[in-house]
Amino acid sequence: MVTEQELLDFMRETAYKPMTYQELEQHWGTENAEEFKAFLKLLNQLEESGQILRTRNDRYGVPERMNLVRGRIQAHAKGFAFLIPDDKTQPDVYIHANDLKSAMNGDTVLVRITAQSQNGGRMEGEVVRVVTRAVTQVVGTFDSHETYGFVLADDKRINRDIFIPKEGFQGAVSGQKVVVRIVSYPEGRSAAEGEIIEVLGHKDDPGIDILSIIRKHQLPEGFPDEVIAESEAAPDSITEEEIIQQGRRDLRDKVIVTIDGEDAKDLDDAVNVELLENGNYLLGVHIADVSYYVREKSALDQEAFRRGCSVYLVDRVIPMLPHRLSNGICSLNPKVDRLTMSCEMEFDAKTLKRVRHDVFTSVIRTKERMTYTNVRKILLDEDEEVKERYADLADTFKLMEQLAMRLRSQRMKRGAIDFDFQESKVLVDADGKPTDIVKRERSVAEQIIEEFMLAANETVAEHFHWLRVPFLYRIHEEPNSEKLMNFVQFASNLGYTVRGKANTVHPRALQTLLEEIRGVKEETVISTMMLRSMKQAKYDAQSLGHFGLAAEFYSHFTSPIRRYPDLVIHRVIREVLENGGSLPAARQEGLEARMPDIAQHSSERERVAVDAERDTEQLKKCEFMVDKVGEEFEGIISSVTSFGIFVELDNTVEGLIRLSDLHDDYYHFHELHMALVGERTSKVYRIGDEVKIRVSRVNMNEHTIDFELVNAKSRSGGEFLNGRGGKGKLGPKGGKEQGGRQGKGKPGKGAKERSNGGPGNAGESGGKRGGHVKEAGWSSNGVRGKKGRQDNGAPWPASNGSAAEANGEEAQGAAGGQRKRGKRGAGGAEGAQAQANWASPEVEQQWTAAQPPRKRGRAEAEQGGDWIDAAAETLRESGKAVPTRRNSGGRGGDRAGGGRNGRPAGPERQSDRIAEGGARGGYSGHGEAGRKRASGRSGGRKDMWGLPISGQAQRGGEDAAGDAPRSRRSGAGEGQSQGAAKPKHKKKGSGTSMAAFVRKKSKRQ
């Protein structure tokens, strides 16, 4: 009889072409009716699971040979989704919202590839068939419309309401949290339809919020009756007969202690440390032998497998095992006998290499139930009373600290990555209302247990890997090379170097970087981006190493009460020990077949638990901040996105400052630098910046917090790029306008701090201008800065440093004089006429204070036009003059604003636009007036790249002074100067308003 794997391998062969079931049956040669029925049953099972596909011609084949990919849908709140293929070698597939068909988040589907990049790295597809449904019930808020109703799902990845017919209400009313079973799934424009199966209560009732999250993630609450019955049958104590019969090693005379948190009840690990006669350390890690009480395939085992792990919510724990076991016979309570699985390791006193180890079953009796707080007080001499109470254990704890710190130092040297993120705990009262948020400490006591558990996990994993028995490993794969290189580039932009070869980086290089940035302002940003560049750890049946720990072998051995993989490992260890170091062939084969499924299921349940814990924590943090709306706090920018800035407060509460709430400027998002840069003000907001915020909104339905900026300590444009421009050499003296040669700036070096090196200085003396500032230095990431433009003596910095001072001297010409090399005309009219077309300086300021949004397509261009119309209408109502292109000196007046709707339209710098406006006559058409107007427009500000506007704006006015820009010489006097600024021929639309000009331009796009 053909097996499932043989059939799949046959269909995956290159020479295979889709065959009918008769052809397949003939190929495999079934001998009788029973085999034929079993063969058809196998085909149906494989088809239902999506592993094979039946075509319209009733022919069978595997999906990958039919341009189809099988995998799991990962939906996004915005409607689109990604397919996570079952074949881990294939990249994720993007699926547009219209191509999802009826698939929902978590569903297993078959997807047809519709588009693919040239290198095959990015693919798009559409759902062809839903294999299995992951979402069968939904938790949400009910909204009744008398004859029908809708349920708005709490899970934002389900972005369509669920239709509820009147007969499916089950007594629910608007505002109540309900659980809905989906009857029909969404198809096209039709919504999903469901029926209410449980009414949880009103959304504002105490406890309903946490209960909704439990239902949302389908977390089990109570245990089935058969599971409770099995747990009740467990004994309350152990007997000497059990110990002798099982051949357990007796460790009850050793000084063994547990170290846990104050509120911990399931104590599953204990430790002891001894100094041997040869000077070596002996470390013992003893773990509760849960597998002795939870037998394979029992009701307890099946329930533990289904749950996967314990879930620690803010106000409760959803355990993997009943409390009768987890807090009773399996908990290593003080001064009582308990059955354990032990791992003893001997470390060399000098090299700290593990010279011997042993894994065995044992019985222990712990001396004390210690807490992290008390151990810390003993080791740091913080409390004499505590030291006196545990005086007989003080030397033991000091020896533990000595060994743990040496183990940690050795682990860091080999390249283990140690993220030191601040964690918090939300404290709640009896009604579940949050009362405070406290930070979790990571003291020396926590580090002792952490190092001892890591040592045991590595030892057990390596031991059983070489025994070649089926096992579960905790793996952390190497980061994706593209993400890693993006992080390396990001760190380089901040002035930090990550050493590596080709596209690979050893974890030691990353740990070295973490040590280098410890305590500096960039620590948060770099640590966060490094973590995001890495993959998530997971369980696997193969030992693939742990990148983050720089460990070749690693497993989870130390928490069988709360993690199912640890329980499975204990069961395998027991069988190997009972069978003399190996497993029977049949048992070996059976476990090898089951381990991949257990690993995948455990990884999935772990993700569900983490999501549920985060949801409840975010819920209670929002509830904690509800009564603090309007209060101000200091915070640090924790993330920067294209839609806003996330700020984390000192109590770890995180909120969003939306881009639309930043009213002082138009900000651009720079993904490479993870920063927002102001277009007009050059303000820069980047991860790690300190800001002062005010709590503006708390949305308890969305569980989000909005902040608004009060005051920010932002970087300037030069500091943002953080590079060092080389010092330029002075050019020789010259008496002509272009006489001075400018020395080329040396390439800048990446730096942690801003350097004042800039481009080369202009000519030292003589001439109108010192020369062209051609070299703009280099930024810290090795990218050459933008070329400088011709200047008239105003500072012009590199894109990454302070400017070099230009020293060109100017000769003041007579009024109306012609421009000569080395001289400039002062202009026919003085600046008194600059305000001729404005009712008053206040009106001018009113007109120019606000800036319309940068043009982005027709819609936003029209929005800019509407803004101009509104401003013009305000001036008309006050009886004041409204500037137009005609009375603004022709084209120059329009361009002086910087673009079609007051902003640079394109990649040019804002200063270039303003300079050009001044060069073409400014607002008044007068040379001197144009200079003052253009310069005043900039106000000495910098553009979005950190370049000063004033110099370029001033240049424009000077060019306009005395003659038409770069073309016609001016005559003497006011009239000549004004006339020179006008175009020779009147252009179409030159007399229209600025608003009309914007609208006409936008229609051409």
C-alpha cells in the first residue's frame, strides 16, 4: 500500500504530469478493493488538506507544480495580507484586499502567483482556495438596528463588520461585548454573517475588557472534567518506596534553594553551587519532574498540548496545568520532598569550561524559598535584618554570584547578544482597575538564575543531540541578510560601525555595538532597530543553533509546568535513561514523526500567549492614562514612522504624536535614518530624542493613546546627518567675479558628534563672489553631499557639517549703477518701496506666516489653492491689497514663494526657489526691495536639508538690483529698475491671482 509521503514525492518529480485517480491506481497497482478504497481515501485527505490539488479535468498534482503556493494568511488591519508559505525557502507573498476572496487572518489557503520581481524576491498573488478556516468565532461589540445588527470585531485584522440577522441576537443589545460564530464568510462585497453564541456583558462593565481579550484569542479558562479528575488523582506527597523503585539519586542533604518573584506560586526550578576539592565549580539545576505525573496521551497531556503554555495576563494567570499540580505536588515548595530531573555541571576554575556533566532523575528538599529581592539585599548589603535571617546561606549566594558573573562574562565574549530593554508591570486592585505601573528590576539575583538556566539548557540540548534521539530545540535563525544590511547601514548613518564579512555578521559584532552604545543617547534607537532586524525564536525538531545566544545547541528544559516543549523533553529524557541511553526503533520513528508538529504548534501557541499578554497590558495602560488627559510628561521617542512619532514615557506607557498634529512645519519621513525632517524649519525628530508631551486623547475602544508635542529637543539639520566634512583649502586671491578658486573639501568621516568641518572656503578677497562652492563634504555613511551653489559671501554649509566662511569683499555701486565684476549696483529704488503692494507689514506677515501643504497630486494642489483663496478673501474683506503675479513683479513674485503653492515643487531646495524669486524681481520688482523681500522670506532659516536660505535669497535680490536678472542691464532710477524686472512680453495668465494659478497648474498634472 502506498504511503502519503511516497505519493507526494512521486507527484513532485520533474517528469510527473497530472494524472487521474485511475491512472494513479494503475501506476501503484492496488491488488484488491480494500486497498483501492484506502487509496481513494488517501487522495481525498490530501486534497482536503491542500497538499494536492484536483484540476477541472479530475487530474491530481501538487500545488507547487501548478504555480500555486500553500501557506497561512497573515492579514493586516488595512485590508491587505501576506501569505506565509509552508515551504520556508519561499518568500512571503503579498495579497491585495480584492484578491483575498473569503480568506481571513490565520486561514490556510492556496494562492496563485500573479506577479513576481525579476530576482524572485517579491511576489504578489491571489487566493484560489481556502483549505482550512482559522477563524470560526469572533469577539466584538454589538450594534443593534432593530431588525438586524452588526458586530464590530475587536481584532482589527477583521476589518469588515459581521452581519447578524434578528433571529441571531440571542437577547444582545447595543454596546454589549458578544461572541459570534461565523455562519458564512465574506465574499466579494457581501459581509460575513454570524450568530451570537455568548453575551459577555456591557463593554464598560468591570472585568469585561479582559474577558473580551481572552475570548478574542480563544484562550481556555476552565479545565474539562476529565482533566480535573486526573489532577485530583495525583498524590499530595511522595513515598520512600517511589524513590527506591525508580532508582532516583537522593540530593536531599544538599543546600538547594529556589529563587523566584514574590508572587510566584509554581516553583519549577531550584539550584545549588558547590566548590569542589579540586577548585572547580559544581552547578546543580533541578527541575520539577512534571512528566512523572502527566503521562503521554492522557487527558492532562492532551489539554497541556492544546494550551501550549501558561498565559500571564495583567490580573490573572491561565495555567497550562491545573493548580492541583502546578501549585501542589509539582511545585518545589520549601522543606518538602519533591521529584526532580537534575542536570549537574562541573566547570574548570580557571577556564570555566564544562569538564563534566550528568543528567538524571532525583529527589530534593529545598532549604529555603528565596525571593529576588532578598537575595539582592544579601549580596548588596542592603538590609542587615535579611542578612541575619539567612546568615547560613550568605556564603552560598556569594559563590552563586561569583559563578554566574563568570558565566555571563564568558557568554558575552563568545558573542551572545544581551538586550537590556526596560520591562514594566501594571498593578491592579481587586476590581481590576490599574493603580500603578512599576518597572521590573533586573538585579544580580535575576542574573544568577538566568545564567544557571542558560547553562542547563545548553548542556541538555548538546547531550541529547549527540545521542541522536528525537528532541525539541529552541532555535534562533540568522537574520535576513537584507534586513541585517539595512540595520548596518542605519548604524553607519549614526556614526557606528558593525564589522562583518560580505552579508554576514557574527553576533559578537552586534554585542560589541551594544556595549559601545550603552549609556549614550542612541542606545534606544540602535537596540530597537537591531531587534527588529532579527527573526523570532521558535521551536524546531532540528538543532539549528541560537543566533542571539551565540549557542550551537539550545533547548527549553527548565519550565515544564508552564511550557509544553519542556514537558516533552522531560518525557524523552526519562525514556532514554530507562532504556540505557537510546530508544527502541519503533519509538524513535514515532517520536521523529511527531516532533515537527509539536514544535510548530508550540511556537504558534507561544505567539498567541504573547499577543494576549500585550493586549491586556496595553488595555490597562490606556485605562491608567484616562484620567491623565491634559497632563504633561517627559518622554523619549521610541519609534518614527511615516504617519507620526511614538513616544515612550518613563513609566513605559507609549503614545502616538500624529503627523497631522505637528502644526509648525511639513515633515518628511526618512526611512534610512528613521527620522522626520521639517521642510521649512529643518527640525529633526529621531528615535532617542527627548521630548515633552501632553496627553491629548485616550481611546479605550482602540486601546490607543495620543500625545501632542509641548516642547522638543530636536536636532538641527547638520547634527541629523552626523558627518564630518573635510576642511577646504583657501583659493588664491582674485579680482574678478569668478576669480576665486575654491579648494575641494576632504571626505568626511563618520562620527558620533557633529563636526564643524565644511566645504572649501571661497576666495579670500576681491571680486563679487569668491567662487563656486562645489564640494559639499561627505556624510558619515559615505554618501557625497549635494553640491553647493554660487554664493555671494553668505555661509553655505555641507549637508553634514557647519559651513566654511566665505570672505569675498563687495564694492557698493552708486544708485542705479550698472553691475560690474567686483561691484554691485545698489538698485534704482530703495527698500522703502518694498511694501508698496502691501497694506502694512502686519498684512504681509499674515500672508506669509502660514504655509500651504506641499503639492501631492491634484487633490492636495486644490487644497493649496483653497488656502490661498481663503487668505486672499481675508485681505479683501479688510480692504487691503491682495498681491497678484502682476503686482508682484511678474514671474518672480510667484516663484519667490517657493513653488506653485508656496512650497518647492520638486527636488530643488527651498532656498533655490526663494533665490530664483528674488533674482526675477522679488515681490516688488525693485532690486533692493527684492533683496530684502527674499531675504525676509527666509528669515535666516534653513531648508529641510539644513542649508541656510538667507544667502541664496540675498543673492536673488542682488542680481535683481540694477538690471534684469542675468540678461538685461538696468537703467538709472526707480522706473528703470521696476521696468527691468518685468517680462518683455506679457505671458498668458500673468494678471491672474495666485490661487487661480495654482488651480490651473494642478489641472495640467
